[in-house]
Amino acid sequence: MVDKDYRQYQSQLIGKIIDAERAEAVAFIDALAQEVGFPTAISRVLDPALIEIGELWSREKLSLAQGYVAAKITEDVLLKAVESTAWKTETAHMHIPVVLANIEDDFHSLGRKMVSTFLQLSGWDVCDMGNDITAEEIVDKAVELHAPIIGVSAMMYTSALNIAKVRAEMDRRKLANSMKLAVGGAIFKVRASLVREVGGDGTAVSAIEAPQLFADLLHTIKR
């Protein structure tokens, strides 16, 4: 299947989300996954579609109801992915805790939830703190759980800048050698320099690649 076919699938899925066709959208992704697998269906169709939906939301071209439908479609698809035997694998990361959150002033949870699902499927013990969480709260939780990696998400540039507060809090507590900061969200895909700007240790192109990023960051920690 060539790239233009995936773009067509993305457009069709976006149309179903905008038309609030939840069941149809899930069936659409499920049918594609039967052909190419859930990893490809999610990374090549669902994830890009959600980025476009997020951009429409940021431009106030999407209603609250449509945003809700997008979230529920994502949950339904990820549940099917979890149930797929292709994802049932044991890893060396079983029971290692990690903390995820959307930084303060950010309420775009879809990306974070997808990352959480893929991390759990890869064996990580995920503490998902939710939206609009302050830097101090995030680092407090990571210290409490002895989590070696924090994952912080933001969609917009203005809220992404708040992630720098997490880095500052980690530095204040001298955690640089024992804890790493993964960052993500739509803005990091269009502004690669932002990772360094906010003090991130790395980012992933898609939620599916998050487990590998976390594994790579774990290997850089001095023990």
C-alpha cells in the first residue's frame, strides 16, 4: 500500500470523526488493522488524523461534541489494539514505573493516552496524572514512585514552554543523573528545536515509538 492510500484513509477517518460517526470510524480502523496490523493502522492513519483534528480544535473549527467523539474513537481503537494478541509481549521493562502528564494549562489528552497505552503494552508501569499538572506535582510523583522517566505532553507552543519548569524542578533537586524527561505533542513535530528549548531529553515521532524512546532514555541513566 503506497503513501497516498494512507493519506486517503486519513481523510476518510477525519470525515467520520467530524460527522461524529463513532462506530463507523472504529470499524474503519479495525478493518484496516486486519490488513496491515494495528501498529501501522494507528501510526499511519489514526495518529496523523488526530494531529489534524487537534489543529482544527486549536483553530476553533471543531465542536466540543466532535472532540469528545475523537477521544472515544481513540479509546475504542486502543482497546482493540490491547486485545490484539500481536501486542501481548513480555519485556525487560515490566514493573518499571514512569509518570505521564499534560503540563499545566494543557488539556489535550489524546496523545498522552495513546502513549500510556503503548507503554503499558510494552510492560511499563504507568502513572497517568492527567491534564493541567504543575511541574512540582509531576516531579513529586516521580520521586514518590522512584520513576526513572517522566513523560510530559503539550499541544500548543505556549503551554509547551511550561515544560521548562519541569526541567528546572528536576535540576533544582539534582535529578538529572537519575531521571530523564521525555516530551511530546503536536508542536514538537513541527518545531524540533523545542525539545532542547524546554529541556527535554528526547521525543518520539508517534505514540507507537514512545516505548523505544523510554527504553533508550532508561539506558542513559547512571546507576
